[in-house]
Amino acid sequence: MKLKLPEKGELASLVERARELLSQLNLHYAGVGALALLNLYLLVHIGFSWREASSQDADALAAQRVSLKTAEIAAKPLQGLDAKLASAKGDADKFYQRRLPISYSQVAAELGVLSKKSVVKLTRVQYAQAPVLGDEDGALTEVLMDASLSGDYRELVEFINGLERDRQFFLINGVTLTGAQSGTVNLRLRLTTYLRAPASEEEMKKVEIKPEAEDEAASDAKAKPVKAVQAKTGGPR
């Protein structure tokens, strides 16, 4: 049996078809390769983006935790503020009622008691006053005192310590040495206290000068410039 060989024209047609097929196949392969490269690029890009986003989320979360902790620390002193304010108001009321006098007689009497206890001679006390708070419930009047006293050094120190620790409030503004002779020291003392409004008429009635301090208070009343005080505020209560 003899094989029939393709003719010359048919052979050329087959070769041309083979070239066309190879050419289309190459294009398909090229397209698939390009798509694979594109997918790979996209996957890598997505990976980097996800990693960056995760890092940013961690940083943001850490920043939020720091902010929350800072807010907690800042808010801690405010916890129980109502109770603290009530306690502070109670302490202020106690100080106001227990340590502030309501009249000049109380101030003079207390100075007389302290000077007698320390064996110090209180020779002169001048008073000046100025209102600080004017409302009826918490009216305060600042009282400035300029006192001259003499005595032994130890006795004067005891008198000053007694002023600082006294149940009645005295604020020492200045101490000046005015002279010394034969063991006796002369001092000029500047003090401040505050007169409060009496809580009731009964409290006002209880204000009395103690018998042991009457002489001291009387001498202080003669020494202080009463007219100046009366012209300014209507006189001592």
C-alpha cells in the first residue's frame, strides 16, 4: 500500500496553520503569565497594606490606652469631691465658730490673759479695722493691732508662742526690737485677727470680759484710737 504524500500546496498550507496555532498559543501563554504576575503583585501589595494597617491599629490602640490611663489619673483626685467639699466646709465652719472672736472685748481680754500668764507688760495696743466680707452669714472684719510690750527675753518668747498656739486666732505680721535696758527687752508687735458676726443673740450676750483681764482691757481701750475706728466703721462692737 502506498502512502499519499501531500502535495506542495497542501504542505505549505499545513505549515501556515501550524504557525498560526503556535502564534495563538504563545499569545495565550503570554496572557496567562501576565495575569499571574498581576495577581502576584496584587497579593504582595495586599500583604504590605495589611501589615501596615495592623501596625497602625496597634499604635492607635496603644495611644488610646495611654489616653485612657491619663484620664483615669486626672479624674482620681475628683473622686468623692462632694464629700471632700462637705468635709472642708465643716472644718471651715468649726474654725470660724471656735477660733474667731466676735468683739474687741474678746480680743483685749485674750491679750490680757496671755500677757499675765507670760508675765509680760503690755503697754500699748492700737487697733485698725477693715471689712473683708460683708454678707450677714459670713461677715468678717480684719483687725490690725500694733502692740508695744516689754519683759524678759524668755517671757517675751513665751508670750509670742502663746499667741501662735492660742485658741483664738492671731497672725503675727512682724516683730521689731525697740530697745533693751537692764535685762528688759522692748518689742513692737504687729498682729492680725478677724472679727466674725455672732451666730445668735444669745452668743452675743455671753461675751463678757473676764475679771482677771478687766484691767488690761481697760488700759487697751484707753490706748487705742477709738475715734478713728468709730469714724471708719461705727466703733467696736
